[in-house]
Amino acid sequence: MGWREKLERVVGVNSYTHNKAGVDRVGDIFASWLEEIGLERKRFERELIGDHLLFCSEKTPNREKILLLGHLDTVFPPGSFEGFEEDEEWVYGPGVCDMKGGNIVALEALRGLYEEFGRIEDIDFLLVSDEETGSDDSRQLTRDLAKEYDKCFVFEAAGPQMEVVVGRKGIGTFEIAIEGKGAHAGTSYDKGCDANLEAALKLQKLVSLTDFKKGSTVNVGRMEGGVGANTISPHAKLLLELRYADNRERERLLSALDEIVGSSYVEGTSARLGGSIQRDVMEPNAWQRELVESMERIAGVKIGTEMRGGVSDANIVASAGVVTLDGLGPYGDGDHTLKERALKRSFEERIELMRKVLAYHQKRGVICG
């Protein structure tokens, strides 16, 4: 069974994040293939979402430890987007590029190693089950495991020119709950404290924190509040997201957020802040450049790099201090839509690249050097 047939098999199983049975079924299929090539499955059982799976190889002292990282879940509930199709150039279906396709790339690269060396050493493969909902459950597990590795390759989709990803913005999601004082808008207007007005003023302050030159954005994506047209609003809520390109901006935004929440622009109102940073920033660094240059020498190809505004689990591993490259999956587009597709030839390019890089590691114990 080649990569295309394997991809068709896993795409045929719905693995929406909240479909535990489906996610576990896809995990079992990958387990059957990875155990064939000598990797041992470690299961992190979960009750409400799919289990997270770590596939472990043999370990040898004084060699770099490599982590391959993917996720099993998709954004599509059962019945919303099903099936696998293809034409001469593309494959279509839920997860073909995000990221069952990337998992297949990693699997086939490992299979190539096993066929060449008869065993795999010091390369593990982590598949989490909740990346598409923010990795709320797996985040700490991934962060804890990451400390055991020297380098990490994440198999999200490649760029249009097969670029790898060296940077991703950090992201935080927050909710501001505002309490005012209700009053009749006709008879007691001056006795009320308008929570809606406070929310509107806070919204303007928040949005003004956006700085495109520094790569920082603040978006209040939802606001709600009030009772009716004849009542001064007693309560309101703002749901917002902030994104940033470096840790200095992270501190600026968080500090300003605290100040805005703590200030009352309408006398008599108060506010509480909920939420947190979901994924911290993945900043480009010299160790990544060294790794990309080594991969170019090993594989004999030029590898472009790019920054992305979106986040992935690469943010988590990178923030743990591990040298991390993302975008090692196939090229595709339309992810998170019914038009998701992946370019066939990009599978073969990525499998060959990763097979060569990981084979070098098997021989030398390192990738750089």
C-alpha cells in the first residue's frame, strides 16, 4: 500500500475533534502502520476527546533526539465533508493537507528508514487529538514531552513553493465581562451605569493596540450586552483575540490589556478578565537557519522559509526551547473548507526530503554537522 492508498484510508474515517471514536480509529490505523516498523505506542487516554499517541523508537546515548509532530483531528463534523477524490494533480478530502497528509509524509519517511536500516533509533512521533480546537488538553503534554528532544519537525502543510515555516505568531483569547448598573432609560437615565458604552469604549482602546509594522493585531470578534432599548445596560461582554510576532509585543499587549480592563471609562462600571495565551510565539532563530542549511546540504535542494500568522503545535514546542521547523507536510490549500486539497507531487518531494534528512541522522546521530 503506497502513500496515496494510506491517505485515502485515513481520510475515509471522520475524525472531527469531538468525534472521539473517529479520532481513536484514525490513531489505531496509524498505530498499525507504525508498529509494523518497530515503533512502540504509548497511549495518553482521554475520556471526552481522542487519545494522544506517542510512538517511540529505540534510544541510544549521545545522539540527538528527534520528535516528529502531527495531529489526528479535523474541523469537519460527521456528514459535513466526507470522502476522498483525486485527479491527475490533486487529492481532495477532509485532512488531505491539514493534516492527515502531513502524517502520511512522516510515516512514509520513517518507513523508508526502516527499509534502509532495519530499525529506527532516537526518532519519536507524537500524534495529538485536539489541535484544531486549540490543543487545550494536549498543550501541557506536548510541552512536557518536548523537553526530551533536541529537534522537532512539524508536518503542517508546506508553503506554495514548498517553504518550511520558521515563525508563527503567538495568540491569546480573552473575554472581558463588564458590570454596570441597570436603570429605566426614560425615567432614571442618570441613575444607570452603561455597561454597553463601557464595552464600546474598551473596544476602541483594544483595537488601537494593533500595530501592523510590528505584526501585532487585536480583534474584538464578538460583543454582547444589554437588556432592551428602554434599559441602561447592566452588563456586557467582549470576546477578543490578540496575535503578536515577538515576546516584546506580547508583553506590551498583555500590559495594555490589564490596564484597559482595570480602567473604568464610564463611572460606576467594573470589569473582569478571563482567558489566556493559547500558543506562544515561535520566533525565527539562528539554530533554525543552521538546521535548514544542513537539510539543504543533505538533500541537495534549496529550501525556502516563511513566517505565518496562523498558529500550530509548533508554537508549543518552540516555546519549550526546542529547535523546531514546521510546514514539512505536502502543499495544499482550502484547508478548513469543503475545497481542501493537496498537491500529489508535493507528497513525494516531502517524503524524499525527510527520508534523506532522517537517514543522515540515523548514520551520524545528528543532523547539523
